[in-house]
Amino acid sequence: MNRHLFQGIVAGVLFAIPITSIAAMDAVAEGDLVTIVPSVLFGLAAGLCIGALIAANFAMLDVEEKEHVPAQRMVEAHNRA
């Protein structure tokens, strides 16, 4: 796994965890299971969407870096004496 993809996944998870936990804590304060489950699922979905966007940003950064690799030329062909 390349460095940018790994960093994107880690950053995405770091955003998904607090979003899910905040949604769950708000529902737990009410104490009803009917409100807890949808809130947790909604928070998880929102966190995963934001995390996926962050991971995609890092993956696009990796693609852009690979496109701008300087061309290597053959020096041996020019060194004939």
C-alpha cells in the first residue's frame, strides 16, 4: 500500500470515529433504542463518506505525483568517444 493511500485511510478513520461517536452520544442521552440505532448508523454513514472523500484526495495526490516524474534520458548514448 502506498504512503498517500495509507495516510488517506488513517485520516478518514480519524474523521469517521468522532462523527459516529458524537451522533451516538446525542442519541444515548435520550436513552431510547429506537433513536440510538438510526443515529449511530447515520453518524457512521456520514463519517465514512467524509473519510472516503479524504482518502480519495490523498489517492489523487499520489496520482498527480506519479504524473510529474521527470523523464530519464540515456546518458550512455551520448558519451561515445
